[in-house]
Amino acid sequence: RLIVSSMSQTRCDVFNWLLLPLAAIVVGVIYLPLGVIELYLLVAYTLLAVATHLHYAICVVQELADHLGLYVFSVERPPKKD
């Protein structure tokens, strides 16, 4: 997000909401004897982080394609709008 913000000359977010579940997992691991549950929490968090990053990447690609008037993953150009 920082790279896209700097390329578009906009300000990036100061806080990323993905830090909240990570902080909860870290606090839980420090203060509670979670055992194997820690592994499952970290796997679930990793899947959440990957899914949100993929969603962001797909949205950026779609916005760029709309702005440039291109089809994503296609050689043909869309018809011009009048």
C-alpha cells in the first residue's frame, strides 16, 4: 500500500487493521497457555493476511485496467467509449 500510495502521490493509512488480530494472538500467546491452538491461530491469521493482500492486489489491477482502458489478461483492447 505504501508503494501504491507513493506512486499515486496520496497519503497512505497510518494504521493497518491487520495489526489488531495479530496483537490479540501475541497477547494470547504471552498470557495464556494455548499450546497447539497457537499454531492454528497463526495459520488462520496467515490465511487472512494472504486473502486481504490478494483482494487489494486484484482491486488495484482492476482500477488500473479501467483507468487505462484495458482488459486484464487479454491482448485485445476494449472498444472505445464515445
